[in-house]
Amino acid sequence: MRARDEHRKSALRMVLLAVQLAEAEQGALSDEDIQSLIQKEIKRRTEALELMRQSGRTDFEAAELVQLEILQAYLPKPLSPEAVVELARTAITEVGATSLADTGKVMQVLMPRVRGQADGRLVNQIVRDLLSA
């Protein structure tokens, strides 16, 4: 805040507010809970960007992109699709999955390993592709 970086200040204030509200509801938060809140803020910003683009409001788009990048810097590095495939293969082997019916079992083992580092939809699609092959 002392640097007078308005974009950083705005992004961090939104996250701090979300953290304070969650703490008021749930009590103390873990690091995973805070990462989840940051991810929700990122998702909100991404959705807002899409709405701005659809409505032609490109004047606010640059500010949202900067705030989005600031928030992403506070999360762990995302896993590459290749790394997710390897983790999915390991989970499939551990569970002994053989068909698409075992997707839930694999996801139950895999998601805690990739939480915060890979999108759930991407992970689900990779697991389905591996199990259907």
C-alpha cells in the first residue's frame, strides 16, 4: 500500500475481505482455505473479463488483467498437462481402475494431490481419456 500500487492494493483488499468474512463464518483458516479463496477471486476476475469483452467494455479490461496476474502470483505454479497425466496414471494404478465407472475413485485419490495446481475439469477430462483408452 505504501508503494501506491492501486491495482495491487485493490486486488489484495478484495482477498483480505474474503478471508475476513470466511474467518468470521468458519473460524481460523488453513493455507488451503486461503488458496481456495484466492482461486475464487481469480475465477470472479476471469468471469468479469469475459463479460467485459462480450459487452465491449475494453476500457476496464487492462486493470482486471493486471489484478488477475497479481492474484495468480500468490498461488502455487500450475502443473503442466503432462504432469497431470503422469499423476493421473499413478492414481489409476493405485486404485486399480479399469473403466470409466472407476473415475470417481481415481478423482478422489488424485484431486488432493493437484488441488490448487490444476483445474478440476482438466483433471477430470484427462482421467476420462486415460480410462477410456
